[in-house]
Amino acid sequence: MRHNKKFNHLGRTSSHRKAMLANMASSLIESKRISTTLAKAKALRTYVEPLITKAKDDTTHSRRVVFSHLQNKNAVSELFRDVAVKVADRPGGYTRILRTGNRLGDNAEMCIIELVDYNEAMLTSTEEAAKPKRRRSRRGGKKEEAPAAEAAKQAKPVAEKESATAEAEEVKAVEDVQPVEETEEKAEAEVKSEASAEAEAEEKPADEASEEDKKKEE
Amino acid sequence: MAHPKSKTSKTRRDKRRTHYKASLPTLATCSNCGATVKYHHICPECGYYRGKQVIEKEIAV
Ligand SMILES: [Zn+2]
């Protein structure tokens, strides 16, 4: 059961995990963007965001609380001096995680985690383009879907016919392959074969004719 | 503790594994350079994500 297993242990002991997150958090604050695995980035997000919120209130006490989590005085002073000012208007959500593909070697999901307010390229363009883009996609989507669906309907019946005939052929082939059933059914088959031989002879021309019709339709 | 009475034969083991299949990831084309990219991933060719330059990529001369 998953009851109360809220956070990822990352395969480490508590002390190892805390030390690693402290190092990663100070790296993120000092360099604004770090590349890591997706699981670590998600764990780091829940670790640094409360610290950044804490940094908005610049008191000796909050500095000491943050230092106890970071264990790096340069990162603490950077956080309270520069990051806190930039982040002042933002009500949480200070970090951004972008996936970059899988790592060679262990195929781990890699990503970039960065401080949102330090990526100026993303900041300017998102605020301008966000609203009209969404509307356009919704309206355009409905119009495009309708004709596409009609075309699909027209295309489907032909495809279904083809697949049906193909399946029928496969079923016959499968029956031929299975030896166990054959031995059991041989007795029955011998009886039936006389009757079915006549029936098949009648069926086959009909099948061939129907296939020719389909080819003409195409 | 319960133990297996006999070794699982190669056939039995391989038959079990016939259901282990690799699935194809959903793919899209990059809006900037047209390369094939995974959804929700930065383009590995040009470093764009949702129409914006996210990573600086050096262009080979
Ligand atoms: Zn691209």
C-alpha cells in the first residue's frame, strides 16, 4: 500500500538525502539553472521553494533557518540579497522543470531545473503570447476536427473490409498450424470434409468475386 | 517458506516473457526546426521548447 509514502527517498538514507538536497539547492541558487534527473529535480523543487519563500522575510531568524537547510553561507547571502528581490512578486512556483531526454548509460530521465525569474527569454514571451494562443487553438481545433472526422469515416469502411478478409485468411492459417487440435478433430474432419468440400467449392468463387469488387472500389 | 518444486523450463520462462513488449513513445515535430521530438521535451536538435529558445545549441559550421 502507498499509504503516507509522500516523498521520494531517492534510494538514500535520510542524512545522505538531506546532504544531497542541500548541495543541489545551493547549486541552484548560485547558478540559477542545473541539469539533473527528473526524480531529483522534483524532490529538489519541494525542498527549495519553501526556502525561497522564507527568504522574502529578511530577518536573522529566517537566515538561520535557511542556513540550517543549505549549509552554505554564500548561497544564503545570494538567496537573500538577489533572488529574494527578483522573486518578491511571485506567489510560489519559483522553479521550472524542463525535460531534456534520457541519459546515455543508465537511460535516466534528465531535465533542467531553473529559477523562473532568471530566464528572461521565457518571461517576456509567455506574458505576451499566453492568452490569444489558447483561444486560437480551441477554435481552430473544432473546425479542423470536423472535416477530418468525415474523411476518416469515408476511409474506414474500406479499411475494415480489407482487415476482415485478412483476418479470415489468418484464422484459416492458424487452424492449419495447430497439430493438437487436428488429431482430435481428424475424425470429425473426415466426416465433414466430404460435405465441406462441396460447400467450399461453392464459396470460393464468391469470395474471389467479392475481393475483385473491393479492388474496384479502391 | 514455500519453495518451487522444479526449475522453470526455458520454454515456460520464454512463454511468460512474450508479453514483455516495448512501447513506442508519442512523437511530435519541432515547431522551430522540424525534427522529431518527444512530447513535453526540449528539442534535442535546436534547444527550443514551446516556441522558445531554452538551451543554447552550437551550430556546426
Ligand atoms: Zn528543434
